[in-house]
Amino acid sequence: MDRLDAMRLFLRVSDAGSFSRAAADLSLGQPTVSRRIQDLEHQLGAELFHRTTRALSLTEAGQRFYSRAQDILADFEEAESEARGLDKEPVGMLRVSAPTSFASLIIAPTISTFLAKYPHIRIDLISDDTYTDLVTEGVDIAFRLGELTDSSLMAKRLMTANRSLWAAPAYISERGNPETPDQLQDHDGLVFRQSLQGQQWTLSHAESGEERQIHMDGRLRGSSGDTLLQGAIDGLGIFIGPEWLVCPHVRAGKLVRVMPDWHGAPLPLSVVWTGGKLRGKSRLFVDHMIEALPRMNDIEG
């Protein structure tokens, strides 16, 4: 088996998480797959996997080799495509991870146009509000909300969205329309269940730059933006969130902006990947999303 095939097999085993699943995917016997991985480890002089009776995971050397093998194979496939004149026809599976709300509201509606443009690409979209392990799950790119923590991942910031205050017209009609941060404390806030003491909202005035911190709590706490958004639509309180999350509901008249001169802390959106340059199918998809984001974030429709 040549080295490129060995790399492909190693990546398949890593993504599958077991020799048996990789063997089934490739229509090979498990002993064959196991022997070829052992031969690769012998050539490299390093163990690539931690093997137990219950689990298979990458060693530190395996994690590093995974990232480099992806780059090497991507470079080879690009060169092969260019040589064949297929550089505009990328092929294969693209695995994408994103928070649930962002995946359903922003990514999913753009997939059909992307696949129509690149008919030989397949997409595996993972919706997960926790941080997916890119190496373990075999993810090509992941979209992340918020400030990124230091890591070995490569990253590119795509946009920074302002967070505003939103409520249902029925809620405003019943409880009144707050005009200052202090008046918010007379209202129910829809907050994340980070603690039993509610949530601190940091608000900034759009013109003066004045900053205020307001403690908010209410009758509904949730662990996801979708839950709190639904609570706002149902008139349970005031919600703080980015425009891309509330766009369709504002257009439909289900939500209105509250205190438009005040904004919450900005919410960055970034894309991360395991290493090297953003290339191939991943680069094409990120470029596609960059084009789509302004349209998806247009509150006026």
C-alpha cells in the first residue's frame, strides 16, 4: 500500500472511530485494516492510536499526523484536479459543525444552492451546541459563536453581529415599552441558565457609548437560544440576541425591537479548522457562507 493510500485509510479509521466500522465502510476485512495501520505506524516509528477494548482514540502523534495527512491529501487532490481540468468540480464529503440555531437558520437554507453549484460534493451537517472535537469527529470546518479560546485550531472571523433586545408585541402591550436600562428591571428577562441568580446583560448606547450592566431574570431560563427565542415569541419576556436569529420572526411581526438605541455585547462568528490553509471544499463553502450572511442577516427582508 502506498503512502497516500495509507493516509486515506488512517483518516477513515480516525473518522469512523474503530477498525471494524472503517473496514465495513471500505469492504475490507478488519484484520487487513488493522495490519495496514500497524504497518503505517511502523513506517512512522510512532503509535497513532490508543487501543482499548471499548474505544479507539488518537495519540498526540496521531492528532498531529491527522492534521498533516489532511493537508497532504488536500494538496494532492487539488493538484490532481488541476491536472485533469477538474479544478471547478470538487468532489467528496464535507463535514460541517455549527451551533443548532445557526445551523438551522443560516446554514441549512444555503445548502441547496451550494450543492446545485457543486453537484459532486456531499455535506454532513452536525448541529451541536457544544464544541465538536474536529479531529475525533472528522469535521472539516466548524462555525463558532463568541470569542474563541486559545487552541491549536486555525480560525477566521467572518462577522460580528450586534445583539439587540426583542419582545413580542403582546408582551409590550401588556407590560409596557421600556426606554432606559433601569426600566428593564421591571420586566421579565429571558436568560440562559448559567446560574440560579439570573444573568448580567451588558448594554451600550449606540451614540454616546455609555455602558450599563443590568441584572435580568424572569419566569423562563433556558440552555439554548432557540428556547429563549420561543419564549420571547410566546410573550414570556424580553430576549437579547443577534439579528440573524430573530430575522424571520421580526419580518413576520412576531417580535419587535426594544430600546433600539441600546445594544448588547457584540457576538463574533468564526470558522475554525484543524490546520494549514483553508482550501478545497472547505474554502468554497466558507466563501459561499460569506456571500449568504448579509442576506440572512437583513432584518428588513
